[in-house]
Amino acid sequence: MHFISALYSVAVTIALVLPATAAPQPITKRAPSDLSLNAQLRLADTAIERYQLLPNDSDFVFNFTGSEEVPIASSQNWPALVGVGASFSISQLPACSMSFLHLHPRATELFGLTSGRILSEMVPQAGVLNADGKQRVISVELGPGMVTVYPAGSFHTQVNPDCEPASFAAAFTSDEFAVSLIAEQTFSLPDDVIARTFGQSIAGEDIEKVRGAIPASMAIQVEECLAKCGKEKRRV
Ligand SMILES: *[C@@H]1O[C@H](CO)[C@@H](O)[C@H](O)[C@H]1NC(C)=O
Ligand SMILES: *[C@@H]1O[C@H](CO)[C@@H](O)[C@H](O)[C@H]1NC(C)=O
């Protein structure tokens, strides 16, 4: 007991002495202004310092109406989110369209509808099975005032089957949630890997054909719906 407390007091003494004699010196001194605002926010010692780096009350507002870009507010375009662990989107899924199959590698998503109708499909992690022992697919229909959840990493897609746009808001549990595109990224692998992955059911030119056919636009048009609504297919 004595021995341990003696060791402890030696350790404490060393810990107290070391900083004074051997404090590491920065190699180069850098003015904080050399760094981007986001970098400064990430390096801030405390949340109090982060508030000091955002002196304007308007720093705490993101205006989706004025935003020309993808309607996503993350720490990448809204510094007030650095360190907060959340991000947000407000947008519409156009009439007769489907969002491409995707997942968010770092965030769970809460997806809520404010107008219109959305058919949502979600594939949870492997091992989540339905009553027949097959991979479970969670299919829900959302109307105004309804929310669904896509746990981080789950594949999901949404279809707007109606002739009017569907308006939604989505919250994410990461300030930089990011998107992975299932089809496009899978088909970026070498042909032989793809051929083996799909049990040699697709090979050679067919792989290239599939690669070329994967839609690049976020909203894929749904042909049957376009016909129902008397809309022309837009050329993209
Ligand atoms: C605060 O906002 C005003 C008006 O938008 C802008 O001119 C000013 O540069 C901002 N100040 C800082 C420190 O960001
Ligand atoms: C938001 O942005 C839009 C478009 O730039 C602008 O018309 C509107 O006044 C902004 N809203 C506020 C409250 O500043």
C-alpha cells in the first residue's frame, strides 16, 4: 500500500514537473487566420471559443431559399454546424421521380414529409430478415406530417409517385453526413470483381452497358408516372 502510494506520488511529481521543463514547442507559429473558419472552429479548445469565431447572429441562420446549391446544410457550407453533430436538408422530390439508391456512411437520417406523398424503401444491415428468412426490406408510405428513419449505413430510396412535387425536411446525426451511391460506386470496381460479385451473370460489354446506363441525376424519372401525369420525360 505504502509502495503504491509512493509510486503514485512520484508519478504526480513527474507530471507536475515535466510541463515546465519539457513543454513541446510548436515547430512553426501560425496565425489562426491562415486557417479556414471551419479549421479554426474544429481546433477551438471549447464551445465558448467557437461562439467567439461566429460573432454575427446571422452566422446561426442558413437560408435554403437563397441557396443555389444542393439543398443541404452541413458544416461544409454552414460553419455554425462544426462540432454540433447534426445537419439538415429541406427540399422537394419532383413529380414522378425517385431518388437514387444511396446510404449515409456517418449519419442516421430522419426524413419527414411536409406535403405530397413518398414511397420509401429501406434495406437495413445484413442479417435483418423477414418472416421468410430473406433480407428484410422496410417499405413505407409517407404523407404530410409523417417521418421515417434511415439508420446510418442503411440503403434507401424514395419515390414520389404523384403528379405534384413532394416537400420534405431531413435531419442527419453528423455535421458532415455524406452520401454513398450504391449503383455507381459498385460499378466503379474492375470488371472481374463485378462479374464475380454478380455470380458471373453479367460480363464484358454488359458491365460497361450497365455502367453507362446508371443515372447521374439525383432524381430518376419514373416513366409509368410520367405517362399517368401526362408529363414529358426531360432529357438530362
Ligand atoms: C457580420 O455580418 C456583416 C453583414 O452581413 C458582415 O459585413 C461582417 O463581415 C460580418 N462579420 C463577421 C466578423 O463575420
Ligand atoms: C433568403 O434568401 C432569399 C433568396 O436570396 C431572399 O429573397 C430572402 O429574403 C432570404 N430570407 C431572409 C429572411 O433573409
